[in-house]
Amino acid sequence: MQPLPVLSTAPLFPILDAHLLALLRALDPADWERPTLAPQWRVRDVALHLLDGSLRTLSVLRDGHFGAGSPASPAYADVVSYLNQVNQEWVLAGQRLSPTLITWLLELSGPAYNAYISSLPPHAPAVFPVAWAGEQTSLNWFHVAREYTEKWHHQQQIRQAVGQEAPLLTAALYHPFLSTCLRALPHHYRNVEAAAGTVVQLMISGAGGGTWYLRRTAAGWELGTDYTGAVATSITLAGEVAWRLFTKSLPRQLAAGYLQATGQTELAEPLYSLVTVMA
């Protein structure tokens, strides 16, 4: 089994931005008020959240300005509580902004954000770890890939609300999203017991999909590709909804209709609860 390669997602951010700006400029006023998969957030709220992500990164990481405070502790629950609070505060304040102004601010801040992301040395330690993958410290390339999944899935929430999902479901843009999210699998399976050498195969359909293998070792679970041996469990997941499953917007009862498992099917159960957002 081949280990997963280091991801290089920084060049993809300007492409995502171009798709987003073209989409937002084409929306009707009523489209901005459509509900999205993000609980209690409309299209305008998700667009505001994307803007906040860029501005907060520039303020905190580039400029060292922690004006919004910090979590009560590094504990996962405290970080999630803090993020939920600052996210909601920003969205409430942003109700004063028009769709035209939100779009303009996204256009204005995007290049500065992308330049900062691209400036980070890939193998240097990141300021913030990728907590949903179970890491206490992360390298910048993984931090940047995590930021890519944020930008990708929030834009896709907007696209899902207005019926324009296809542009982000290409191999070039969707596969890096999936490949980043699935790096949480070893941590997510850490309490799943199986004999050493047990392998779970995961196939995600569609242009951006692929095949990954999760193997149990004496030290835990490891994720890779290009495995040719026997598998204990084979899982097939529909690519068009995989992003929703991994971002907590596809309930278990609906997800079951898009996932098929053979072999030791109990080893497929943890996949239903894989979450690659701070929630």
C-alpha cells in the first residue's frame, strides 16, 4: 500500500475564487435569501462566512492581530464553542452589507489571502493543527489543505442551494477536497478493533473520486492507496454526496441510500460519522 502524498492545494484557491465570484455576480436577489445546508444560514450568510475566513486569516496569521480573543482552552470543545461564537457574531454584523458589497469585498480580499496561503513553507509547523484529523501539531501543507476544504465546501453549500453544484465536482477541484478529508480516517477509526492486517477499501464514485485503503496495524490504522491484497470490507460511496457526509450535512438515514458495503459491514459504520469540520 502506498502512503498518501503531500497535497499541494495553494494553487487551487484562485480557481475557487473565480468560480465563486462568477456565481455570486449571477445570483438574483432572491437567491441570496435561499436556505443552505448550513443550519440557519442563508446564501448571504455563507458568503459572509467565506469573507470572514479570508479576513480573519489575514488578521490573525499574517498580521498577528487576535482582536476576537481566543478559546477558553485548546480543548476541542472549547475551540468549537469559540469558533461558533465568532462565526455567528460576524454573520449578524454582516447583515448590514449588501450582496454587491459582500461580493466586492470577497474580490478585494481574495488575492491577499491567496498570496499569504501560498507564502507558507509547506513543511514548516502550522500555527493551528488540523484537530479533526487528531493532530496536535500539523505542517503548513495540511493546514492549507484544511483551509481548501473550508473554501470548497462552503462554496458548494451555496451552489447546492441554487442548484449549481457541478463546477466544483471536477477531478481537479473535488479530488483534493476528498483526499484531505479522508486523512481523518485513521484518527476516526482509532477505537475500532480489528486484527492486524485488516483492510477496509473505500471507493468514491464520480470524476473527483478514487479508491483509498485503511489498514489496521499493531500501532493503529493507516491510510493509503494502490493496495492489491485482500480486503475485509469494501465500501462504495456516491461522489455527489460524499462532501455532504464529511461536512455534517447528510443525515445517517439519508446517507445509507448512497453507501454500499460488503464483507465485514460493521467496519463501514464509522464512515457515517466522519466529520471534517470543527463541529
